[in-house]
Amino acid sequence: MRKLSFLLTSFICCSAVHLTAQEKNLKSAAESLKAEAITDIQNKYSDYKNIAMQIWNYAEVGYKEVKSSALHEQTLKAAGFNVQAGVADIPTAFVATYGSGKPVIGILAEYDALPGLSQQAVPEKESAGKNAGHACGHHLFGTASVAAAIELKKLIDEKKISGTIKLYGCPAEEGGSGKVYMVRAGLFNDVDVVIHWHPGSENAVTLTSALANKSAKFRFHGIAAHAAASPERGRSALDAVEAMDYMVNMMREHIPQETRIHYVITNGGKAPNVVPDFAEVYYYVRHPKKDDVKSIFERVVKAAQGAALGTETTMDYEVIGGTHDLLLNKTLAEVMQKDLEKVGGVQYTDDEVAFAKKLQSSFTFKYPEISTAATVKPLKAEEDAGGGSTDVGDVSYAVPTVGMRAATWVPGTPAHSWQAVACGGTDIGAKGMMVAAKTMALTGIDLFTSPATIEKAKEEFTKAKGDYQYKALLGDRKPALNYRD
């Protein structure tokens, strides 16, 4: 018996040594692939920068990204991907696939611009004479994702990794909730992990949630009349909009303090001497918790109903978008953090430092040192949900998801600003884009070569999601393809 015990113990010890050696070999092989990926992507810097700059110039708003999506599709087809266009009833949405079997790794790509933010690639405010601009850097977002997907495809093709890579072309993130329709259509049902990123002014892995969001256009219908000769015969739709806005603004005192409500009057009439018979106001309601967004939105609807009643007009509304908060995955974040640290930040040339200093002189607030663009922030969980919303939140409730930010903008640059547009048209933006492309490719390599990491991430995902059954906040409406009109 003692002899058997000794042999068994010896066998277990030898097996442990063998497994450790095997793990070391796998890790060494993965590191070799990572070095190859970093070199490959960097060698294509000019190609990817050219793609990004074309889309920066297109500056197409949500669901109108015809040229931008086509360029990405053509690039992926040329690389050997099978591209399915027009998915989820959206002409500018697509899925590009390569490989077979498990694991299935998805990468998100965005490419929509924001209206009214035209800007030259210069460090002072100067309109480019266009109707929109890439103030959130989605021209870089989509291109970096395509670059990472192409590199992983190459490794699959060379049989250095095995599985399936899927690049999701996701339109209308800015208020159009494009990914929500893609989730609703079941396009992520067979995916094991999703990787994404976003342009920013620092290099960091996302371990902070986002605000859930619901948006709608409220339309009031009145009676037109001469505003001076017979105003009593009219019923002003604009009065109804203003009454609604006033009630919502008073409501702010009596809702949770984390709530954010914003609106713009998109149509207030055509002439001062005509009582407006139509007016429209566009609202966003945000909160860290999706259930609170639902209840607060219903109170906004009541304010609209009250405004219509008080002004003797009629009201209808159209839900435009709705997104979940972001379900975080620490397992995946820790993997991506190591990869981001391996890639490192953005190094500026002397000319780029001069550009950055000039740009920062336009800020009216305290801003970080330019040198922070070259650093990587440590991984840190934040209780605050942050100030923005993203339809990536809905993806994160469908599949384990991980993301990061890269310093595509001069440190301190706020998103949705002319300064962000300017940076995005320079090598500063393109260099940050490459940081993201390399990091996502490296994280993909980790996932393709470590099934255990994927299983651990899935276990965390299942626990975090609990018994919640996903339901889109925008309901069963069809994609709001004309929401920017």
C-alpha cells in the first residue's frame, strides 16, 4: 500500500510538472504570436491611416454611413472575410466572418459621425464646411477593429490559432442604438466573447459601467393662425414644447440625482408671425440603472401629455433609442490590461507636442500633462457609471464583453468637441488607433489560445447577469433609419 501511494504521489507530481511545462510552452507560443501581430499591424500603419482618414472625410451620421460601411466591407472582403451586409434590417450594418468552430470571438466596429461638428485638422476652431464631424472618433474605432480582425484572420489562416473571428459593423451608435437591433436579431447568439474599444484622451481598460439611456422625439400638433391678427384662433405647438420643457426642468429636483436629462427643440415653427401648428423636441433620459430609466422616462411622457392638455394641442412620440448599462467582466479586463501594458501608449513627435499645446490652450478647464498620452492607466474599478451611454451595453448583456480606451486625442480633450474632431484628422489620432488595434489583436490571441479564460469569463458573466432576461429598452420598433433627418 505504501509503495502504491508513493507511486501515485510521484505520478501526480510528475503530471503537475508536465502541465506547468505545457502551460509555459503555450504562453511562450502566444507571446511569439503577439510579437508577430504587433509588427504586422504596425507595418500597415499607412494603409489603416488612409482608411480612417477617408471615413473622417466622409463624416456620415447614423444610418447614413453608406460610404463608410462600404469601405470597411470592401477591406474585409479583400482580406478574405465572408461579409453579410444589411443585417438586422439596417442597410449599413454588416457581419464579416472568417474561420470555423470554437471559440467564436467578436470585435465591434463603429463608424458614424456627429451632426454639426465640422472641423479642420488644425489646433484652432475652423469649420471644414461639412454638416458633421467625427467628434467621437468612430472613423478610428471602426478601422482599428478591422485591423485587429484581419490580423487574427491571418493567424487562423496560417493555422497558428483556430476558431472563428467575427467583425461586427455597427452603425448609429450616437443615439441610434444600432447594436440593440443586432442583439435583438440574435447576431451574437453563437459568440463566446466580444472585444471593443473607444477613442479617448487616455489609455485604459474599461472597468466602469455606462448610463442606461432611453430617447424619444415628442411631436405636438396645434392649429395655425396669424400671430397678430387672429392669435385666438390658433393653438401653438411650440407653446406645448416649451410647457413640456418647463415641467421636465422642474421635475429634475424630484428624481434621483444620478439622472441625466437633455433635450433639443428640433422644430419650433417657421415664422414668428405664424402660430406654429407643429413642433418637435428630442429627449434623452439616462440613469445608471435600466429600470430607473424606464420609470423616469414615463414621467417625461406624462409631462408631454400634460403640456398637450394645457395648450389644447395633441401629442405623439416616437422612441428613437434605448440602451442598457454596461455589464463588466473583470476576468477579461485583467487579460486586456496586460496586453495594453505590453503595447504601451502614444509617443508624440516635437511637431505633435506643439499641436497638442496649441490645442490645449483652447481648454477652459484644468487638463493633464501631454506626456500622459504615453502612459497606461492601472486597472481600477469605478463605482460611478460615468457620464455616457453606449449600445455596447446591450451586447454586454448577451455575451461576455471587454473594452478599452486609447489616447487618440490630446490629453484633456472632451469627447463630442471640435478639438476631438481635429485630433482625429492627424497622426495623433492614427497612432492611438494603432494602440487599440494591437491591443485587441493581442487579447484575441489570448482568448484563442486559452479556453480556460473564456470559461472563467462566462462564469463571471452568468453570475453578474443573474436571472435577468434581456429585453430591449426601445421595444419592438424597427430601426429608426431616419432619426437624423
